[in-house]
Amino acid sequence: MHINILAEEKFSYYHRHYNISVNQAVNHSTYLRLACTENRSGEWETQTMRFFEGDIGRFIESLNSVFRTAAYRTDLDRKGNLTASPEHIKGIKSWAASERPREKLMEQGREVLSDAELLAMLICAGLPGLTAVDLAEQVLAVAGNDLKRLAALKVEDLMTIRGIGHARALSVISAMELAVRLAAREQPVQFLKLIRT
């Protein structure tokens, strides 16, 4: 069967050969394919994993989370804190489930989330020692905790915050632009002028 490869990267390590590719399926959706081929007892075996379009973002978020946690635990180990248990790991995952923004949103609805918690949903992940909610609070602080001012901020303004790069800044700006457009349709044009000045 012919595989339509859109992008591909290959590398080897000892007797293992790795292949990472983005492919196009018959239905024209894209998927990520991870393959490892290795020689076991004189026979070559290939193991593959596929992540389809809708799952790629979640897969990358999960990888990011795993690597962050591993880096944090490695740092603890280097500092001699070898017995640190997961309860001592800071971050949203250490919070009670009812306090975590995602779980709170699913169980209680969007209305109960604070502005910082809603922004944290756009930011997705924090940094070592800073949760996504902490970063969101810093974003709000740059705007003086004023959503109208937040809607007027530029990418450069948001990128002054450590941990906010292009992708996160653009996510926030895109969401705020949607809010501005909704407000313009729902309220008089004056509101839009006020936001954009």
C-alpha cells in the first residue's frame, strides 16, 4: 500500500532505526506515524504508533507534560531529594481535582472559572515552578487585570512574560479577537472603538 508522506525524519541509534513521519490518509486527513525497527535475534521487527489529526495536539501536550515532570524529578534527584513523591511535585496536577481548571470546567461549567483559569486553558501548560494559572495571572497583570486592555495587547507585549512565546501569545490574542468580534455584533459599534483604542 502506498503511503503519502508529507514530511519525514529518520535517525538510528545502535541497532534501532527510527522513522517519524506526517502522512496523508486515503480520506485526506493527516496523521503522525512513529516507527521503530530493530534487529532482534536476527529478525527485523517494526513497531508503529499512529496519531490521527484530532489526537496529535493531545499527544504533543502529553509528551510535553511527561518531559516537564521528568525534568522536574531529575532536578529534585540531583539536589538530593531522591525520595520526593508525586505529592510534592508542584503544579496543577498536584491540586485537588475539583480545583483544576479543566476538571472544574467540565464538572461545574465555564461560568465558575476565574479569568486566570480561563486564560490558563489557552496557555495549556506552565513552566517548572509556575503553573499555567500563574502564567495567566501574569498575562492579566500586564493588562492591569482589565480584559479590554488585554484585548488590545500585541504579541510583543505578551512575549515580555517568561514562558509566553509566539504560540501562546497568538492563542491569547486570537481568543480575545473572537471576544471583540462577538461584542461588536452584540453591542453598539462604540464598544469596538473603545477596545481598539
